[in-house]
Amino acid sequence: MRRIIKDLALQRARRLYILAVNEARLGNYDRARRYVDIALDILSKANVRKPMYIRRGVCKNCHIPLIPGLTATVRLRGNRKYIIVVRKCLLCGWVSRILCPRRK
């Protein structure tokens, strides 16, 4: 029973995330934000860990889907050990940095 609830919550959250991305592309940021909020509520009520596309694809400050060039800028920085992906939300200014180890 628990597995069915988890699967259903993940399916609905994915569908809502897709709708949010489509609405953000059309410029309806309030509706996109609402879809993401509903998806996060569903995942929290089902006690399910957020999938990677929501953890990295949504601004943690304003809950807008991060679309490169439209709602976010993406830059690459690096040093010897890591490449750092820097994403900045264009609506609220929130900055995310993701470390990616270099391949040998």
C-alpha cells in the first residue's frame, strides 16, 4: 500500500512539474509557482523524497521552474578538481552552485 501511494505521488508531482514548466514558458509565473507548490505539498504529505528534477529544477526561494535563458542563467566555473555549475534565478536572484567532479 505504501509503495502505491509513493508511486502515485511521484506521478502527480511529475505531471504538475511539466505543467509548471509549460506555464513558465508562456509567461504565467504565478500559475507555474502554484503548480510547483501543489507538487511539493503532495510529496510532503506522502512523505516522499523530492526527485532530482524538482530539487535542481526549481528555485528554492520563489518556487519557479528554472529554465535556462528564460528564468535562470547558467554559468560554468571550475578549478583543477571540480566544475561548478552556477545557476541564478532571474526573478528573485537566488544562486545555486552544484559541484561536478572532473573526469580523468
